[in-house]
Amino acid sequence: MKDNYFYHPLWPVLYEDNHLLALYKPAGLLVQGDRTGEVSLLDLAKAWLKMRYQKPGEVFLALVHRLDRPVAGALLFGRTSKAAGRLSEQFRSGTIQKRYLAVVHGHLKESSGRLIHHIERRPERSSVIHARPTHQTREARLSYRVLDASSSSSLVEIQLETGRHHQIRIQMAQLGHPVWGDLRYGAPFPLPDKQIALMAHRLTLIHPTLKSELSIESPHPCGWPWPSIPEDSFRPPWNWKELQVLMQEIGLSPSACSLQQPVES
């Protein structure tokens, strides 16, 4: 049996079969390549599959949803076009349950609730909330419950009902409780490597071919800013920078074009 990790023993493969691949995404790693030319999780995953299974030619792997760059957690890919299409339809229809964990500033007035806002995505990659719907807004819905609280912050579980740009970040900020480290939406201070204390914790879906319910869960990363999480449990690095160092230590370059061979010393 092949080792069930992604390049490094501290980088978990959350689920894999012939149709699906679910990986842990560290904060700071792009999901898909952009104009910066920096490596992305999609690039890394294609190279890993090609190397793992000695596949000739191009490897098919489809994005079916996204996470913001400073967010960590579970990310799902389709390994076949049929699986990707069926997963995309589940995301569009809202049948996939998406649960997140966030550390937010302050104490929420209500221990649980549901938020509905009208969000407009702006060209500068931020989003804004409008008091009423316009032709430029889309309705954003989520439910939340407070799991724990400290003297100045709260640990909140969030279930997304829709998937708008920066939705959790802007809706929690609108409530008066920005996510830790999220300077874009009002957090008072940054976190060390520009990550924010938001993670995609669990995805629950219908397997595209088996038709059975499947739950994919991300472990809490090392350094996640909540003290009640057991330190002795398996915890991958929170930041992409840490994983880059670990990969280099075992002779792998964190560049998608050079992952198929160890780096010569």
C-alpha cells in the first residue's frame, strides 16, 4: 500500500480514489495559478499524481471549488470529467455541506444564528455588503454557532449555504467580529505569515459514482490559535512556507516543474 501523504508525511491526503482527490491546503498556497506565476495546489497535485502513478502525458484534475489564499483546510478535486461535473453540480445546488472553523475577535451576542446579506464583488478583489439587493449583488447565507470563547475572541463553527467571494470573512466582519488576521475586513492586527484564522474543516457530499455520503475532514493545523485543540494529535503545518522548508529538506523543490525529481545537492 502506498503511503497516504502528499509529498511529505506531515502533508495529509484527506481522501483519494479513482474519482476524487481531497488534500489539505496550507494557508498561503494558491489553489490555482494566477498572473504571479507562483506554484499552486492544482499544479502540485497534477505533478504528484503523474509521479505517483507513472502517468504518461497530461494528468486530468479538475477544480470544483476554491479557498482563499490565506485560508487553510480541505480542498476537493475531481479526477475524472464525470466526477468533476457531478461534484460541480452539488456545489452549485448547495447540497454539499461546507463547515468552517474561525477564530474571530470579540464575543458574539448570540451563541448561534443565521446571516443573510447582499454581497457585491468588486474588481479590486474585495467584496462589499449592500443594505438591499441590486443587480450587482448576490445573496449570501450562512449559519454559525459559537463553540468556545476566551477573554477577547471566539471559536466559531460556520456552515455555508452559499459560496460567495470572501463570504465568511465579510459577513463575520459585518457582524462586528472580523476573523483573526484578516486586515482586509477589519482585523486589528496581522498574523505572522499573513494567514487568517479561518479553515475549511469538513465537506460532506454524495460520492459522484458510489452515491453514498462521504465526509472529508481536515485536521487542525499546528499553530492554529485555539488552545483547546490537543497538541498530541496529528497537525500539519499551518503555513505554506513551513511545508516548503520540509519539502526542501527531503530533496524536493516546491516548484511544480521540478517536483518529479529530487533536487541535486
